[in-house]
Amino acid sequence: MPSRLSVENLKSYFFTRSGLIKAVDDVSFSIEPGETLALVGESGCGKSMTALSLLRLLPEPGRIVGGEIHLDGKDLLRLPASEMRRIRGNDISMIFQEPMTSLNPVLKIGEQIAEALRLHRVTEPRQALTDAAELLDLVGIADPRRRLRDYPHQLSGGQRQRVMIAIALACDPKLLIADEPTTALDVTIQAQIMDLLLELKQQRQMATLLISHDLGVVAGNADKLAVMYAGQIVEQGKVQQVFTNPLHPYTRGLLNCVPRLGQKQDLPTISGHLPDLIKQPDGCLFIDRCPCPCTQCGNQAPAIEEIEPGHWVRCWRH
Amino acid sequence: MSLLEVKNLRKSFRISDSLGRTTGQLVAVDDLSFSLEKGEILGLVGESGCGKSTTGKLIMQLLKADSGQVFFAGKELSGLSSRQLRSHRKQVQMIFQDPFSSLNPRMTVGAILSEPFVVHKLAPAAQIRNRVIQLMEKVGLSAEHEQRYPHEFSGGQRQRIGIARALAVEPQLIIADEPVSALDLSVQAQIINLLKKLQQDHNLSYLFIAHDLAVIEHVSDRIAVMYLGRIVELTSAEELYRNPRHPYTEALMNAVPTPDPSHPRPVALKGEIPSPITPPSGCHFHPRCPYADDHCRRSAPNLVELGKDHQVACHHHQQVGKYLIREK
Ligand SMILES: Nc1ncnc2c1ncn2[C@@H]1O[C@H](COP(=O)(O)OP(=O)(O)O)[C@@H](O)[C@H]1O
Ligand SMILES: Nc1ncnc2c1ncn2[C@@H]1O[C@H](COP(=O)(O)OP(=O)(O)O)[C@@H](O)[C@H]1O
Ligand code: SF4
Ligand SMILES: [Mg+2]
Ligand SMILES: [Mg+2]
């Protein structure tokens, strides 16, 4: 059986005037039905470009230059554009950090959900509104019939994210991509949205790609974890494996900088910042921020290696 | 004498329809009282819309309170002349969630940071450049950044610029309004450590505003928990962690995600953040409170002193703790 989603050696590069940016460089992972893979890393490390590559919606001047993406065995990179459009309306849905940017401010939310339903399957307008109300109910919006007539600005941030999820679910997707879905929300509302995503995933056996910069959010909400740094996956494994035995110094750094209740001592930080993606050094991309690099690290880039079954790391000194 | 004392502060806003007619009012800050000592960090935590920024602006005198008083170093602020107000604004500085919106995009960082020295005549012209470079180094920017423009910086570096600008006038109190809420966790940790170091080096006081209890608990000496315009619990950070007495505090603690998959998942606080336009009857928190009963629906609890430096506003504070999940 092929995986629900399998990504192999994906390379998405930006051909900019100032040089080549390897935004996604040799990224591989897979997600099964009912499984959530969390993709975690700092801003600019390539998480969103990975997600947009799956949809073949990279912004200019980005191009997918290598690798393979299979959805239920279907090779997405070889599909004609029309077929890919069908996949986007039916099989893969995406939700974003700021729902306001993807909702149409002048359309009632009922119409926006109905529109997504119509894209998916031809439905009679009245039926579409009934289905839309059902979806709103499913995502936990009270009094859904009334809310159908609301405009996006009449809803709170949490409610808007619920509406986005309802729109994403309209096509009953095989794969849901959630790109920082709670980053703009209050912690209390974040917990509600994460509960909702977990429940929906279990009910519908969706595969979920959950993107976040916060390992705290990911811990209770994902099955597998991929840590991304400067366009590459530097560690990957089952959530339990990576959290109990983090092998890459960057993963350890990300774990340590999450503030925990009851902890008052200084937060350990990862010094420095993401390297300039245009200047590619010879050795490991993390070397400038690594607490204990060896000479080999400066000379040669480490390959990703399987250390225990299913647990991979890209580091000479793991 | 406290550095800052806030007494029974209240601020309401008029709500108007699309034609500009007043249709009602909302109470953003309701009978707020707290004090802040020299060298202390007071955390102000609560969900969006609970009145945190309004509180900050009232202290800055950027907004005028309906009633109540703000004392700074013993002086009541509402009676200040505009000249005294300028001097007040020098002693109290604000840093924001998004420093970008408050940085002039057409000015270099060097020029942005020179401005306070010029405006407040803090240094002779010949010395300004030196002072700017010192400031930049203090906040972890290198001198070579001086000629760059705000858009060339990452979010974390922009926050450093915002902090440097606030420090230029050597304030006594900094109101930090969600200074790390928009940052990646890795950058958030750097900025938190920087703010704590600056506080120690200069014996500064902070009113530190955030919606994330884990951040607030980490940086603060004392914490005020706000809900819909009111303080519902106020005590030291240690006491709040060990012995939370308000159901809302308990809920905020339970919602903090822990980077440990064997830890129970965060427990969501049910319900929406209520609107101050139509506040719930009785205790504002009752529709979301697991301890609520009829009494709570009818009458609002007062903020009472439980013991030494621990205040709470809840009819059933003795019961609280039943639903608390703790890290093992
Ligand atoms: N439109 C673009 N033009 C040029 N480079 C881009 C563009 N969009 C993204 N990039 C590059 O891709 C990198 C990864 O971006 P992104 O995937 O959005 O990061 P993340 O989602 O992890 O914050 C960025 O650091 C940037 O260098
Ligand atoms: N200028 C204003 N006019 C009308 N309402 C306002 C104004 N400023 C704030 N409010 C309202 O006051 C309440 C408190 O806002 P604010 O202090 O910004 O909350 P917080 O900073 O805790 O998110 C909110 O309901 C907000 O909508
Ligand atoms: S007073 Fe009642 S409703 Fe309010 S917090 Fe306490 S128990 Fe809950
Ligand atoms: Mg992104
Ligand atoms: Mg605010």
C-alpha cells in the first residue's frame, strides 16, 4: 500500500536576482491516513514553501526542481495543471495562520463555505447552505444557521479559524495542511482549535501536516515530527522518539527554549539566527549556532541518517 | 512609596454605529487597582480584549480615564501640565508587539535611535553617535547595523531596536505590551533574557503584558490576572504557580502547552472570550467556569485579600485546584 502522502527528496528553489535560495532542499517524509506529521522550525526555514510545494502553488520565482510527491500513489508533479486544480479542490486543503487573509471580507461566510462545497461536488444552492450549516456545527460554531449570514469581521479570531477549517473540510480532504493554525490566537483558543483538529482527524482519518514553530503545541498533537532548519529536515521520527531522545542540537535548542510553568531560571537560547540561504557553506548549515561542532562539521555537510528504526538525524555528532 | 500606583481605574469607550451615532458603551477597564515597586516586574495576563493595552495606555496618559487615579513616584498624573506630562513620558516608556509599525521606515536605525537624544536634549550633538552605538550594543545589535533600515531586520532584531529606543531616555518604568507575542519561540527566549538582563542592570521596573501565562510566569515577580476589564487574581509568581485560587488562572495554566508528549494535552477553556459590550451577569467568568453556581450568576465577587499579598475575586476560591493538571 502506498502512503497517503509521500514526499521524496523534494527540492524547491527560488531563482532570485541576488542568487539561488534553496528554500526546500532534499526534504522527505510520509503521512498515513489518520496520522499527523508536525513540521517544526523557525520563521524562514522553509515550512510554508514545503506546504505550497505539495499544492504546486509556489510563489515566483520559486520552482520545484527535484523530487517526487505522491498522494495515494498518484505522482502530483506529473499531473497536468487541470488535474492538479481538481486535487486542490478535492483532496488537499490548507488552512493558514491568519484566516482573515484567505476569507473574502465582503462575502457572507455561508456563501464562502457553499462555494467550497460547489467546487467539490455540484450541489443545489439550498442544499449547499444546509451542508454549510452542518459543517459549522461540526467545527463547533454555535447557532450555525444564524452565523451563515455573518461577514468574517463579525467573528472572533478563533471563530474565523473554525470557519476556515469548515471550508477546508468542505471537500472532505485526504490531506489537511495546517500552516501555523493557532499562532495568532490566544492560548486558551489555541487549545480549542487543536482539540478540534485532533477530533476531526480521528473521525475522518485525514492525514494532517501540522506546521508550527512551537514544540509545545506539537507535543500533544502529532504522531510524527520533522524538524526543519535552513530548508532541510535535520531530525525526524515518532514524536515520542524525538522528544525523549532529541539527537540534533537544534532540536534540543528548540525544546529548551519553550517556557514552562514553574521554571524561573533563564531560558536557554539558540544563539544567532538562520543563515543566509544564498551563501551555502561547505559544511553543516547549523555550524554557526552549534554548541559543539567538530572539524568535520565545517568541511562536509552531514547526510540524514537513520539512528534507530524511524528516527533520522542530520548531524556528524549525534 | 510605590513607583507606580493605580487606584480604582476605569475606562469606558463609546460604541457607535456606521453613522457615528452612539449606540452604547463598553467598559474596557473596570475598577483596576495595583501597585508596582521600583525594580519590580509586574505581569499582566489575560485573553485578547480583556483590557491590558488600555491599562498600559492609561498609565502612559495616552488615554484619559473615566475615573480613578494613577500615581507615579507619588505624583498624581491627571493633574499634570503638558510640560510635566512630557517628563512623565520620558520616565515611562512603552514597547510594543510589533515594533515595525512604530519605526519610521525611511529612517536608518542610527537616525531612529538618535532622535530621543535630540528631542529630549540628552546629549551634546558630538556625543550622540557614541551613545547610539552603546545602546545598540546593549541590546545585542552590532554597530554595523547603524546605517540599515527597519525592513532589513528580522522580527527579533526589530524588537531589539524598539527596546533600544525605549532605553535611550533612561526611563524608570517600561510598559512592555506583548513584546514577544509575535516572535518565534527561539527568538522569544532571546528577547525575554535580554529584557530581564536590562531590568537587572538598570534596576528598571516593568509592567509586562502578555496573553501567555508561561511567559508571564517566567518573567514576573508578581502577576495580575485580568478577565474582561477586571483583575481576578493578584499575587506573586511563585504563589500563583503553587496555589492558584481563581478558576480562570487555573484554566490559563491548563491551557499552556508542555513540550512533552507524555504530559496530558492542554485542556481547552470552553467557550468564547466574552465581549465587554455584553458582559455576563454576576461573575463575568461564570459562563466558562466549571465551579459556577447560581450565586455566581447573580452576584459579582469582590477582589478579597486571602492572605499575605494574595488577592482573588471568586466566590468559590477554596475549591479551586480540583481541575488543575500538573506537570509530572
Ligand atoms: N517569494 C519569494 N521570493 C524569494 N524567496 C522566497 C520567497 N518566498 C520564500 N522565500 C524564501 O524561502 C524561505 C522559506 O520561506 P517559508 O517557507 O515561507 O518559511 P517558513 O514558513 O518556515 O517561515 C525564506 O527564508 C525565503 O528565503
Ligand atoms: N479606542 C477604542 N474604542 C472602542 N473600543 C476600544 C478602544 N480601544 C480598546 N477598545 C476595546 O476595549 C477592550 C479592551 O481592549 P484592549 O485593552 O486593547 O485589550 P487587550 O490589550 O487586553 O487585548 C476591547 O474590547 C477593545 O475592543
Ligand atoms: S465566582 Fe463563581 S463563576 Fe466566578 S470564578 Fe468563582 S466559581 Fe467561577
Ligand atoms: Mg510560514
Ligand atoms: Mg493588547
